[in-house]
Amino acid sequence: MEEDSSERAKAATDTPEAYYMEETQVNEEEAEERDPESNSSLHQPLLKRNKTLSSNPLALVGAKVSHIESLDYEINENDLFKQDWRSRSKVQVLQYIFSKWTLACLVGLLTGLIATLINLAVENIAGYKLLALVEFIKKERYLTGLIYLTGVNFGLTLIAAVLCVCFAPTAAGPGIPEIKAYLNGVDTPNMFGATTLIVKIIGSIGAVSAGLDLGKEGPLVHIGSCIASLLGQGGPDNYRIKWRWLRYFNNDRDRRDLITCGASSGVCAAFRAPVGGVLFSLEEVATWWRSALLWRTFFSTAVVVVVLRAFIEICNSGKCGLFGKGGLIMFDVSNVIVRYHVMDVVPVTIIGIIGGLLGSLYNHVLHKVLRLYNLINQKGKIHKLLLSLTVSIFTSVCLYCLPFLAKCQLCDPDITMETCTTNGRSGYFKQFNCPNGYYNDLATLLLTTNDDAVRKLFSSNTPNEYQPLSLLIFFALYCILGLFTFGIAVPSGLFLPIILIGAAYGRLLGISMGSYSTIDSGLYAVLGAASLMAGSMRMTVSLCVIFLELTNNLLLLPITMIVLLIAKTVGDCFNPSIYEIILELKGLPFLDAHPEPWMRNLTVGELADAKPPVVTLNGVEKVSRIVDVLRNTTHNGFPVVDDGVVPPTGLALGATEIHGLILRAHLLQALKKKFFLPENRRTEEWEVREKFTWVELAEREGRIEEVAVTSNEMEMYIDLHPLTNTTPYTVMESISVAKALVLFREVGLRHLLIVPKYEAAGASPVIGILTRQDLRAFNILSAFPHLDKSKGEGKN
């Protein structure tokens, strides 16, 4: 399946949706040829459509093309579930609640420990690398230093890239778009496996230590989600623990809640921001939320903070090698007196506008770069490795050579020589190629870890320590590196590159304002970083809290809020957020919270007409019919209909009953367990309990090709009533697509049945089934191309 999918994806163009886009354009041209006056004639029908509603089951998950299915977030209320629910004692209910909180605690604990491990490894590897580089600089062996730095970074990048390309393609990139899609209801294959987790940890250490312009914040979110998923299912697929209490979590709903806790813990571990982590999940990644989940995510982040705090105390005593405060990103400016007046609103507004403009421009250019990288990556594993290694060499050469362009600065006479300059660990600034008593400000920012560079840009009471030319070079370099580093085959995050770019132009603006503003230049750097993140990622509340927890200063709240709101508003005028752009590029069927305005002009009944006829099954169905349906369709849900039912009102005539919806996985379970009857009859309750348990029905593995059915068994029957979800969500055919989309997304559905407004004698009580693919605007427009003309006629 994966090889076929890859060939189909490569035969398209640079995205999984490109083939369908071309097909839609051809269909629109044919429609225009058939009716050239359709736009002007009042007698033409409002809606014109192609023959079928197209869908695209392929998407890029990580760096790998996969077949996409939806998740079953809806509770499957069949007879077995109802029996299990009724039989649960108070002790079992308390055990379930206790288990959820225990797993939430374990998610926070393990995420905090792994984040500390990554920080320790990065600081020590990068630290010893830079200390060895110092020896070459002291001896003025500059060319040898360049070769050494480039070689070490090359090796570290090679390790990260080989692991991602050969062992876990889904570990490449940040992982946040895939997590966002998963919590929206999209099954992202191999995204949360044990191999992915291990490669993500080692790859993040290698990539960040190599000095690439990327952060470990995005990977930490993915790592937290992997930990949560593995804990919820009892370990990797091949070595899963079959503890009895874990059976409660063998469903997509509880796994979704755990992954939400993991994502929050990852953000908390990256920024030491527990409240910001919870709000990040609420604002950015989670589609479905409730108060109980809020408490558990907050509990997970609280555990992370305790773990980080404990290791900070240990490392302050010097037991962590070269590890300092930098690995945990503690930007403490609480000792700075924040002063701002009414006139400071002008520069704050300018920062917000610049952040929105630069953020949208950054998204636009990154979109083009990712399309180019996708074309390169399609050529094979060698090309992926060569691309990653080329970026590593370019980065190393820039980091080492550009400081030679900066002028040496005289140390402040108020501070001691040892505190001012050094090429080792003791000084604040880097001496690099300067004489004693002088420092190289550009080398101070470039020849260090990214975390330490952010701290230095955020530093307060340093108005003249960094020259405008050096900041301008730093800003231009990290704009280029940020665009060309994201998308290579290594674990990477977007947070830190954007923070570095924003902090550089924020400090530049602070220097240019001079005496016209009372705001410290370090606080300008903080506001610049916040504005660019809001302009690119389009988050406001969570970013505001993250920066407050990051800087440990509540006095920044008013101006930070203003900057974030302005930057997001300006950015929204040009393009979507960076994560939405990546979701679209990968072809992940993410359902947005806001339907398109033209969706109110289309009914679900018209969508059903554009689809093939719905396949229904009888309550007691022949085995041969079930096998035939499973072999010849790819549907994952089938309505179960009973004919000739006497309704409760006592009417003499038989009626047609919609008994419910049965999943493909449950039909496969019935075939595998030989749940066959020699005659056409309904089963007794004890017969069902002998064959099935509610836990077994939660398994989704299996294909019809793996099921062996004899010719004699083909003539037997299966009673589908006990396995059928008797409470599926239904909508009338007259409801608008906009309403159906809101219902589908908010409830977390996989299937939505369409029932007729008027039911004629002998007609089917179900006229169609809506799935996630059917409600995507792109697929709807492929069937109704003329709706595209009304896209700009108003907004909700």
C-alpha cells in the first residue's frame, strides 16, 4: 500500500492535492465550454457540479506519503458497550479516573526528564565543540577552526538526518501540524511510535548541537505527544502491555486527551511556561476541549515545572558539566523597571505592524521553499541527506566567517575584564579575533547556542553593546537560515528561529528610537520576537502568557497584548498561519472552525447526489454479501437497515428502521471470530458475550484479505445488531453544508448519516453518508466548480 501510495504521489506534482487541482481545472474548463453563458443567464440552475465528489486519501505525514483515515472520537454505543457500561462498579469507575490522572502525571514526569536530558546533551556537546574551537582562534589558526567547526556540525547533522531518513521519516520537522490534525480527527500513521520518539530525541540533540537555525521546542511538543500515546496504549505495537486497567484507554477519545496533555507538557518543557503550555493546546492544537481536560493538562504541566526546577537546582551546583541556565531558556528581566508612556504606543504599534508584515512574508516565502524541498525530497533518500548536509555546511561557514565583518568593541570600563570578554565560559562577550579588552559583538551572538543568543538579545541595560550593523547582519542571516533550514530531514522547530529574527529587528528598532522612547532595548527585542511569532503563527493569548512566563515580568502585559493583537490582525490580511499552510501542503484533511460563506448555499442532500449510492446492510446479513461489500468498497462505515419492522405505535404496515451504523473494523472482527449463524435469525445476548468483548471492538487492525472464509460459510448469516452503533448522528438532507461542518467538527465525528426529508414507500431511509473528505472545501469545489465564483461575495 505504501509503495503504491508513494508512486501515485510522485506521479502527481509537488503536493498530494496537485493531481486533484489539475483535474478540477480541467472540469471547470469543460463546464465553461458546455455552457459559455452560464455566468450571465438567470435561467441556469444555481449549482452545477461534476459527476462525483472527489476525495484524496493521501497526505504527507512527517516526510512520508501515507493513506489517511479518520479517527473514531464518537462513542460507539452498541449492545456490548451498553452492557459493559451498566456492569461497571464504583470501584472500576474510580480506577478509571485514577488511571487518567496517573497517566497525566507520568506524561509530565517523562516529558520533563527527556527535556532535561536534551538540554544537558545540547549544552555539553555544543559547549565542548565551541571550547575546542577557541583553541584554534587563540593560535590564529582560523582556517583550521573553520574546517573543524564545519566538520563537527556536518557529523552531527549527518547523524540526525540518517536517523530521520532511514528509520523514522515521521520524526522530521516539528510534528505540530500532524498533532493538530490528529486532534482534529485525522489518523496520522506512525506519528507516535516508539521509533519516532527515539529518533526525535537523538535527532533533536544532533540538529540543535550542530548549530542549525532550528529549535527543540516543536520537537518537544511531538516528544510529549509520543510519550502520551505510548503510555495510553501500553507501549509499542509489537510489545504492548496487556494490563487490565489499560483497557479503558484502548479508544481514540481517551488517547486524544492524553496526547493533548503531552502537547501541553512539551511546550511547558521548552519554555518553562505551564500556563502557556495549557493555553497553547487550547488555542492552537486542540479542536475539542472541556473543563476536565483543562485540569489534567494543567496537572501535567505542573509536574513538568517541578522536574525542571529540581534539575535547575542540581545543575546550579555545577554537577551538569557545561550545562548552564541556557538550556531551559530562563530569560529573567524581572529586575528591570519597565517604564512606558503614552507616546510609547507609537513604536509599539510600529513593532506590531512590522511583525505582521514580516510574519506573513515569512510564511509566503517558506511556503515556496517547502514546495521546492518537496520536489527535491521526492528524488530519494540520498537527495534528502545531501540537502540537509548542504544546509549544515552553509550554516557553519556563515556562523564562522561573518563575525570577521564586525568591528571590535571596547569593553565597558565599569565591568571587569574577565566578566567582559573571553573565548571560554567565564565572560559575557566573545573576544574572537579582537585584542584584549575588546569583544566581537557578532561572534557573541553567532558562536553560541541559539538559546544563549536569545538571552543576550533579550538582555536589559545593554543599549550600546550590540552595534546596528552587527544586528542587521544577524537579522539577514537568520532570515535566510530560518527559511532554508526548516524542511530538511531533521527534527526542527519554528519557535526559536522566529524568536531570533524578531528579537534582532526589535533591538534594531529600539536603537533607532534612541532617546525618543523610555523602553529598554532588551524589551524591544522581547516585543519584536512576540510580534513576529504572532505575525507568523497567529496566536495571541498563549503567546502572551508564554512571553510573560519567559521574561518573568507582568509589567510587560499591556504592551505585549497590543503588539500581539496588531501583528495577528496585519498578518491575517495576507495569508493563513504557518501551521495552516503546512497542513495544506501536506494534504492533511483538517477541518477549519469557520465554514466558507458559500457553504450556506449548498445542502447536504446535494452533496449526497454527487457521491456514489450509499451501501447499506441488513440487520441479519449473509456472509457472502458482507465479504463482497468489504472487498469491493473502501468505506469504513455502513448503515444497518431492517425492513418490515412493526413500529412501537402499533401500525399494521411494516416500516423500515435505521438500526444504526456499523464500522468496517467490527465487520472484520465478526468474520475473523466466525460469528456465523446457520439460519436467518437474531442472536441472544449470551451468544454475543461469548464471542466478543467491548475492548476487542476497539482494535482497528485487519484487512479483508487476511480473513479466510469457506464456501459453506459464505451461505451463512451474521447478526449485525449487537455490533451496530444504535445512536449515530443524523441530519436531514435540507440542512446546509455549513451547519453540517460545524456539527461534524465540534462533536468529533467520523460519519454523519443523511436522512430524507420526505420518505417515499420503498425508498431507503438513508440517502448518504458524509465523511471528513466530503466536507473539505477543496473537494466540494471539485464537484461544484461554479460555487468558486461566489467565494468572495461576503464573509461570515
